[in-house]
Amino acid sequence: MRNPYLSIIIPAHNEERRLPKAFLAIDDFLKGQKYAAEVIVVENGSHDATSQVTRKFAKKYKYIKLIEVSTRGKGLAVKAGMLAAKGEYRFICDADLSMPIEELPKFLPPETKGVDVAIGVREGKGANRVGEPFKRHLVGRAFNLIIKLTILPSFEDTQCGFKMFTAGAAKELFSIQKLSGIGFDIELLYLARKKKLKVKEVPITWYFDADSRMRLIQDSLKALLEIWQIRKAWWTGGYK
């Protein structure tokens, strides 16, 4: 059996409520595509029926697969899914589908021909944020400014949960990824730049979800600590 063209990786911690809606939306989208695809759900230390829900849908939709990772950490879950994926293109997708799945073609050729990594951005020309509270937006922009000043000067939105990697880029980057927490996005983009991979920012429409798992203040502070860990690992040869 030939490998799929597209792999959609969904990290899932306590997502029994949101996954059914996501599966149905993704299935509707895939029905309109001419390529083969797989959906990999990486259950990540859940205390609910995330795994059971995924298995139920996998019986009907054979392209859905389940990986269970007991240790918590979104970075760890995404890494497991990316390295298990078979697709020529591999897409990180949050379970809340805060970016409508219909925007996924923006991340694929011909729009991203010659691109190794395509990242969704919620800021700048062509991007649209819907329903986000002003205070949350302000804190998020302040955090992004710190990232630009300390490690990634050219990116407007490192933390968006929608990113595409070619199979080659995924293998190269995720095989040496070290961070398991919120800073893994920063780490991957830092490594992509160091390895001179071509990265493209893709403006998207993004809908704020009040049930977001992102703890803005706590996770931002943790990510700042992880920036130092990334730089230290690079300087000491830890990514060889």
C-alpha cells in the first residue's frame, strides 16, 4: 500500500468532547480531495475517553489511527505523531479546529511549492482573528515580541497550532527535537532556520476558543526558560 500524500497529526489531551466534531469536519474536507490521507491522534495522558472516542471513529474511518503517549507534553505528542506519520506532507492540527480545516490547502503545493515548513500565522496582512479578547491578544503579542527579540526575529506568530512539514523536514527536525512542552514550536523553527530550511508564514483565519488549553501567562514564562535551553543545546552541540 502506497504512503498517503497528507498526514494530519492531532495532539489530544482530554479531547473526548471536541474530537467527534473535528473528525466529521475533517472527513467532509477529505471527501473533496483527490489524494490519500491519514489522521493520527496522539492521546497524551488523558483522564477522559479520548482514546475510546478515537477508536470508535477509527472503526468507521479507516484512515484514523491512534497513538497513546502516557507522559504529558504537547511537544512530546506531536513528535510521536510526526515520526510515525507516512505522509509526504505532515500537518499539526489542534483538536479544536480553531483554524477551519478548509484552509489546509494553503499549506500545500502549489501555494507552498519548494517550502520545507509552512506555519499558520494569526497576525499581519491576510490573517484574521475572530472573537479573541483584547487582553489575551495583547499578552500574546507581547510574548511574541520577546521571542522576536531573543531568538526568532523574523516570525510574527510562532505559537499557532497549525503547521505543515514535508516528510524530509519532519524527519530532520523532529528526530532531534528535545523539548516536550510549550516551547517545542520555537525549538523547531529555530532548528529550521539553523539548518537553512525554507519556512513560509501562511496567514489564516483563526477563531478564539474559550476552552483553549493554553495557559497564557504560565506557559509564556515557561517558554522563555525553554528559549535558554534551546540556545544552550545548540551551542553545546546537543542537536547533533
